[in-house]
Amino acid sequence: MIKGVMIMKKISDKLTILMLVLLFLFCTIYPEETKNAASAAISRCLGTVIPSLYAMMIVSGLLTNSRIIDSMGRFTEKAGKIFFGMEKTVFPVFLLSMFAGYPIGARMLCSEYENGHISKNRTQWLTGICFGAGSAFISGCIASGIYKSRSVSLLIFTSNVGANVVSALVMSLFSRKNTENISYKTQKPAVNTIMLMDTISSAGKALAEICFSVTAFAIISAALEKLGIIEIFGNILAHSGGHSEKCMKVIVMSVLDITAISGLPECDYTLLPCICGLVSFGGICVIFQVMTAVKGRISLLPFIFMRTVSAVLSYCICRLILPHFILNESITVSAVRIHKEGSFIPSILLMLMTFIVCREVQNIKKAV
């Protein structure tokens, strides 16, 4: 068994090295394509990722570090236990993660695991349902950017939340009896300046890792597109799905990086179930972001399984409620709000301020 694991690890390491060499060759041979892919990814980070995630990462970090989440658990403990069989501090994380953004639920759960509030096995499975794109990403990247309609964000959000709730209910049938009642001493909530600065610093570093991941996957997508791999899958989906090859290529690229979904054609309501499924899954880039957040402390196989199930559920829920949504949706040319991309200056200033805070935190820790 151990020998087999070692062999698999060697194969994995060699494949990683091979992929890095091929990526290096692509960047060397096709510098223009590399530049365009990186530029587009950085624009998405500055225009969508940073504005939609940064604030919630700071808030979620403060809730965990200050132990405010313990106090929240007192009010939600009964509801979480009765409906989902969740521990005291898990149900608030479950609720917040669906509003906060993709990797934040995993970060909060790992903090609870490190504090001894939940077991490793529970953390691995709960990471798969404490997950969501966040209303800011859905509204900014999809609803305003593609459909010019705020009500579309409600449809996508409802489908994603519904999928998570159904997944949590099904999981509770198997895990309720095995839920470990880990006793721990509840600490009084406390927030101070050092904690705030440390949380801002950690959020900035985590956000930088996310932006680097988005940029890296944009280059990988460009390499796969140049090799014709994305086109092959796009053609297969186009023949089976009835949409254009260009549209299906964007769908394939969105499986790699969900921010690429902004390239879909505008106001095509037939794509909404597929969009709901993609947003619920998150994409391979988000899986790597979650991998970075958990830092090898837990296995991500249960997470990937649960997100695949939730993606299918989100697709089905959207298909069920979409006809009612279309009947109530009334869009005229005069009523459509034209979406204009905001300036990147606020995001750049935000990063500069975060850098200053990081330096200050390091100086304070050295002084202490």
C-alpha cells in the first residue's frame, strides 16, 4: 500500500514537472498570447475578484479570530443541530460561506479544525458544502456584466444556495449520528488593533495568492487553446448542446477558471442552468485556491465530490425555477442598465494600503 502511494507520488511529481516545462516553452514561444492572457486575467482580478472578495475575507477573518463566531453559534446552535446535524460553530460558517466567496468557507473551517472545535473528517466533508461564489461576484461578474439584470443574480444565488442546502440535508442523514460533540471552553469575543491589522494582512496575502492562481490558469487556458484542446471540447459540446462553438469554448475555459464566464454572450437565458452549475462548482482554479487555503491540512477529495454533486443540483434547480423566472422577467431596451467596468484605481490603492499594513504588522511583531 505504502509502495503504491510512493509510486503515485513519483508519477504525480513527474507530471507536474512535465507540465511546468511545457508551460515554460509556451511562454517562451508564444509571448504575445501569454501577455494577452495574463493581461485579461489581471483585469478580471482588479475589476471583479478583489472588489468582491477582499472585504468579506477581512470580515470572515475577524469573526474567526475574535471568536465572535462562538457567540453566533449560541443563537444558531439549535437550528443547525435540528435541520443539518451541525456543530455549534459550523452552522454560522455554513451560512456565511455562501455569501462570502469561494475559498473563505474552507479558511474558516480549517481555523475551527485547528482550534479543536471539529474533527478532521468532518472538516473534509463540510468544506464541500460551506462554499459559495458570493453575491458580489455573482452580481458584478454575471448579472450586471452578461445579463444587465439584478434579478438574474437572485436566480443564480437561489440555485446555488438551494444546491448547498440539499447537499447539507443529505449529508446530515449519514453524518448526524457520527457528529462528534467536541467540548471546548468558549472564549469571550475580543477585537483589538493588532488583530485587525493582522487580519487585513492575512486577507491581503490570501487575495494575492488567489489573483496569482487566476493569472496562472488564464495562461494555462491560453496554452490549451493554442494546442486546440479547448476547441476540441468546445466543438463536442456545441454539437450536443445546440450552442455556438465560441460559446462552448468559453464554457470549457470557465471549468478551468470561473472568472472566464464573463466572456459568454449577453442575455442568453438558455445558458443560465449551465452558468448556475459552473458557479456552484467553482472551477479547477478555485479548487487550487481552496487547496492553498487548507495548506495540506485536509484531503480535498470529499470537497471535489460534494462540489460536483452540488453543481448538478444547482443546474437542476435552475431548470425548475427558470420558466417562472422568465415569466416574471420583463426587460426593455430603455430599462436595461448598461454596465461599465469600474476604474482599477481603487483596487490598486487597496493593494498598496494592504502592503503598508503588512509591513506595519511585521514591524510590530518584531518589536514585541
